[in-house]
Amino acid sequence: MTGPIRVLLVDDHAVMRAGFRMILEAAGDIVVAGEASDGRQAVAAASALRPDVICMDVQMPDMDGLEATWRIVADTAVDAAVVVVTTFDRDDYLFDALAAGASGFLLKNAGPEELVSAVRVAAAGDALLAPEVTRRVIARFASSAASSPHPDRESAAGGREAGKHPHPRPPAALSPSVGSPRPGAGGGVGVGGGGGAGGGVAAVELTERETEVLRLVAQALSNAEIAQRLYIGEATVKTHVSNVLQKLGARDRVAAVVYAHRHGLA
């Protein structure tokens, strides 16, 4: 990005918004472009302000943050990453947020540096999960994907009201399952097509370096940390991550982590 990261703060508590604003703007590379006190205001502000990142509370009057996330992500005119920031460490909030297209899930008891990091990671196009919930995401997504190639939103989100959104979408990590890893050409990893209805998924061939990068992504390392570990440039790491996501058909790093754990690469 050439300028500061523009953030929209969404929370029904003014004191919480003020605290987030102070933390984020002290970082130097982040500015708060606007605030909203409920989901309906958030949808309108996202369209009007075009922020890079939206920090979204869940429990709010009029329209909750999960509904707002669905609407914002579905709006093709808005190119903002949504990071859900909530007090409640609940599975239904976690999985519904990811199903709605959120790029991150953070608990409000996180430290200031974690909030700043989450905004930067989301602005860079990556995904971030609070460490407390990562294993739950992997376990849930892996088991759901194994049992159904196209799980619906209700099963993925822990049973929230079905049919609430007109165009429900499963998370990318719950896309059609693929087969077990097998040795690929050139030292890479080849993954055979797993059958869904109507045919299998084309084999995925990762180069040896892409496989290394995927393993480190699955360890929750950032691009900078992966670059240090492999003695390569951070821009090179970003290119490898992008190639891995494209080959896997994964929307974000969360989906790649799930894939790595399902296929013995983590």
C-alpha cells in the first residue's frame, strides 16, 4: 500500500471505539477513516468511505456484525477486509464470521500490538485468527470438509438461523475435498483429485519451495518470519503464498492452513 491503512471502527460502545482509535492511530501507518455504532451504519459507511480494513463488533443493535459482514463482503464495490473483534469466544460467532467472509477473528482481550498486527495483516490481504481459536477452526473445517463436499452455511456456522442471507456461501476452506498427498514431480507435492459429485478435483502440484512455504504458513508464521526462516525476500514469500493459494483454490491463509493439516503438511 502507498498510503496509510484506512480503518472503519464498528462497535456500539463509544468508549471501545475511542480506545481502538487511540491504539491504531498511535501505530503511525494507520488512520481511522470513520466509525459506526451498529451493523446498518457499518454497511453504509463501508460503501461511502471505502476503508481498507473494518474492525467489526458482533453484538450490536439494529443489525449485528455478522449480518453486516455478509452484506459488506457481498458488495463488489467495497474492497475492505473485515476483522471481527468480539468479547465472546463462541464457536457460532467464529464460524459464522468466517463463513460470512471475514478475514480475521480477534478477541477484545488481545493486547494493543495484536490489534495493530491484525489490521496490518488484513490490509496486506492475509487472514488472521486469535491463537486461542486456530485449532478449533482447523478441526471444524477439516471434519466438515471430509463429511460433505459442499456443506451449507448452517452446518459450517454452528447452526445459526438458516436462510437469513439470500446467497449463503461456504467458506473457501470448505470447498470440495481433495485426496491424500502423494509425491509430485520435481520434488513438489501432488494432491490427487477427490471425488465430488460431477467429477474429481484436478491434481494440485506444489513446487518444493511452495510446499516449504505452506508448511510454515500452517505454523502461523507471517511472511516476514517465513522470509527469515528460508533466507529469502519477503516479496518472494508473498509471491509463493499467492501461488499456493491460487493452486489450492483457497480464499485466504486460513483455508491454506486447513488444507495443510488435512493433508499431512503441518
